[in-house]
Amino acid sequence: MVMKARIIILGLITLVFSSCMEEGKVQVQNKVHNVILESISYGDVSIYYSLLPGEKSEKVTIWDLRESFPMTHQLDFYMVGDGNRVYLKTKESYELNYDETLLIVITDSTEVINPLLD
């Protein structure tokens, strides 16, 4: 009897907790010629380790409380090419809503900043 009660309570807790949680997905595509994007992050969420030109990351699911959405962050990454490695952030911030897949495409014309030089 005690075991059944624990299972029911655990089930209720799981139901309540999961009903407050929402998810959004982020995916990044590298369309910058002749450079690799490394250590790609959206806010505190690591998206992908390394993307060659033309590659697209897998979709990364972000779970958070419903009140956390929409979330808005810049994309930060290292750009590697010709023997140089530079830490950059996009000037633009990207908004992710729950139940949405956000595709962020980094191109040759994407505006970036180097926060280490500010």
C-alpha cells in the first residue's frame, strides 16, 4: 500500500513539474566561407563544438519554465581560419519561443563583435 502511494505521489509530482516546463529548439548553420565555427553557444546553452562551412548543427532542445520564454540571446562562438582563432558574438540577439525551432544562420555578412575588445 505504501509503495502504491509513493508511485502515485511521484507520478503527480512528475505531472506537475512537466506541465510547467516547456521546450524550444535551436539549430545553427555555418555559411561563412573558409572558416570553422567552434564552441557555439546560445546564452548558457552549448549548441555545437565545431561546424565546417556549409554544415548545420543538430537541433538542441532547451527545457525551461514557461515563464522563461521567449528567451533572447546572442550567439557566441570562436571563428577559426587561416591559423587564427577569434572569439565573437553576434550583434543581433535571437528570440526563441517555446514550441519553436530557431535556425540561426551565420554568413559572411552577419554582424559580429569581439566582446574582449569592448
